[in-house]
Amino acid sequence: MSGKGGPPGRRGGRAAERVYAALCAVPPGRVTTYGELARAAGMAGGQRAVGRMMRDNPYPGIVPCHRVVMSDGRVGGYAHGTPRKEAMLAGEGVEVRGGRVVDFARGRFLPLGG
């Protein structure tokens, strides 16, 4: 990602750069979905590609891939393990119970873009 607010956009191409930029807009304590993130980056139907980008995130300290969850509120996978993802979300004030975000509708953030 070039410009302010994110990492340089070298790895993953322009699509990944758009996805990482959109994800950086999701504030702590909120989550978005793989599909919403794909749409915000102009990749309608690209939720699986977004999942791969999250897995391969070269900027884990900058791009908060732990804030991306499944469309039904399930936490989903995480390169460093689901328990760690749940702990990171909890540390930001997102309640997770039984592998799902509690009050998912209230905690969702819809990134702009597309």
C-alpha cells in the first residue's frame, strides 16, 4: 500500500494492495467479512482470494487480518491459530463465544471502496 496509513504495496499485486488498504480502515473492536472486504476492493465474489491474502499477509503488525471473519460470524481461520485470533479480537473488545462473534451485526464494519 502506498501512501499514508499502510505498508508499501509490493507483495500480492494491486488486488492485495486494495484489500490491505480497505482492511486498514477497520477500527479496533470491529470486524468485517471476507466477502465485504472483497467487495470493498472491487473483487465481487473474491472472498476466497481475500482469505488467501489474509493467510499470506506480509504486514501482520500493520494489516489487521485478525479482524476478518466469516459471513455468519464464525471467526474462521488464522495463520497463527484460531485461539490467537480470538484472543486478539477479545483484546480489542470483540466478544467471541463458541467460535463466533457475539452481537455480530453490531460489531460489523463495512469498509468503503469498490
